[in-house]
Amino acid sequence: MDCRHCLEEISEYVDEELTPWAEKDIQSHLLSCPECHKYFRELKEMRLEIIDSINKVPVRSDLGAMVLSAVKTDHTKKMQRLTWVTVAVLILLGSPLLFLFSRRILTLVRLIYSIGLTFLGLVQTALGYLSPLTIFATVTALTVLMCLGLYVMRGLLREPDSREVFS
Amino acid sequence: MIDTYLIERARGGDEDALSALILNYTPYVYRTAFAFLHDSMEAEDVVQEVFIKVYRSLPQLSEARAFHSWLSKIITHQCLDRAKKKQATPISDESLEALASPAHSNYDRRLIIKEALSTLSEEHRTVLVLREWQGYDYHEISLILGIPLGTVKSRISSARMQMRKLLSDQKLAHEEG
């Protein structure tokens, strides 16, 4: 092995990434070449110095407290989100019970129902006049809007994605 | 050293254990983030993001013993994401000259290593930190960065050569100064 070849592989040798026979080649060259051996030693020392230098990077004393506060804020936000979702679910589940006990709510529901029915009647009449292309475009636009709405809801309610942590 | 009992308690929702865990690991996370980014503000942001992820995902950690490597992974991904978002700043001639000048009256080797690391290109610094500080092997680095194994080898080798050159220039300048 010559010096050029040795310098090409010495970094891998330091990292113990060479095959056993390539390792033996380089070891015998290092024994006979003081220059390459010096470079090898420098690389080994550099590793220790890098570790030492990073280990001595000063850390501000209040950083731990700042992190704890950020984590607590995140916890509070999570709990608030959970509370809102629970309230929404309870309202959705409990609303039929309210209807049973309130005549006014029942009247309101009847009104909404009749408005909806009228609207559907109008749509049905309009469909007779509209071209198939217009109907297709309207249905597509409504579907896209619905998907967009669902996506936004998902974004608001979703939990952190564990995949981004475990990836 | 990792306190598995502490991690187990934190996984179980013990807030005191979680606080202790965060306070124990904050310096390590900060130093690793600083090694990658060489910007104290960015590193502090990363520390907060990392621990929020840890807090949210800790119950999903399968084994307490795997905590350290799991944490390392989170830090690495968070730092690499940050580095990607940061605009690439080319190394100016002034910063290279400043590093080579005998400005440090006290020949502080640690400070010089730190500055030499910050002078390296982001690509070179990243592979050196992954290899030397975090101890990933070439295969793992290749997977983390999504680059071929051959590129990892050549990048590490070239990063070391650059570091060596920067350090020997600095040493020479100090001896002359």
C-alpha cells in the first residue's frame, strides 16, 4: 500500500469501517510510514477534541426552566383541545334529549326542516333546467369544499403524529 | 447515565419524573443542537421542540433502555429539519481569515475546534457531528441523510481533512503571532 491509498482509507480505518484484510494492509503501512501514522494520530485526537469541545459548550442556566414551561404550555393546550372536543361530543350526543324536552327547539327544528325541504324542492326543479355539465361542476365543487372542511377539522383536532418522531 | 426507573415513571405520567428527565437531558440536547446549527437561539428552539415531542410520544416508547437512542434520533431529525429551513450561508473569506488569525490571545484549543466546526460547510459539519459526537456508523448516517454509503465515506474524509487544515493554519498563525 502506498501513502495515497492509505490517506484515501485512513478515515474509514479510524472509524473501524474497513474490512479485516483492508485493515491489516493499512496497519502494516502505518507501522512503516511515520507521516501517515502522524495523520492517523491527528484524526484520533481530533475526535476527542471535538467531543470535548461540544461537551464544554456553555448552557444558559435557565434553559431547563424554559423548556419545562414550554412543555407545560403544550400540556395545557392539549388539555384545552381535549375539553373542547369533549364538549362538542356531549352537545352532539345530548342534543336529541334537549329536543324531547323543549317545544321551542322542536318548532325551530320543524322550521329548519321545512326550509331544507323547500330548498331541496328548488334544487330538484333547478336540476331539471340545468345542463349535466353544470350539475357535475356544482357537485364536484361541493365535494371539494366538503373535503377541505374535513381536512381543516382534522388539522384542528389531530393529535401529534407519532410517525414523525419514530421515523 | 440513563436512569431507567426515572424514564419508566415519566412514561407512566409522573410529572416530577418527567421534569427531572427534562432537566437532566437539557444540556445534552442543547449541546447537540448547537453542534449541528452553531446558533444559540436556534439551538434553544430545538431543545423546546425536542422535549415537546418527547413529552407527547414518551408513552409510545417501547423500552426505557432505548430512551437515549430514541432521543438522539429526535434531536437529529429536528436539527436536520432546522438546518434545511435555514438559508445556506457560504463560508466567507473573512471568516476563514479570522479563524486563521492569531486573534485568540489564549490559545484555547476548545474554542478553536468550536470555531473550526462552525466554519465547515453544513454538509461537512453534519456528518462530523453525526459520526464523532453522536457515534452513528456509516450505514446509519447514510440512512439518516438519505445519501449513498460512498458519499458518507467521502464526506467524512473530506470534512476531517478540512478540519485538520483549519486547525493547522490556526496553530501556525498562533506560533507566528
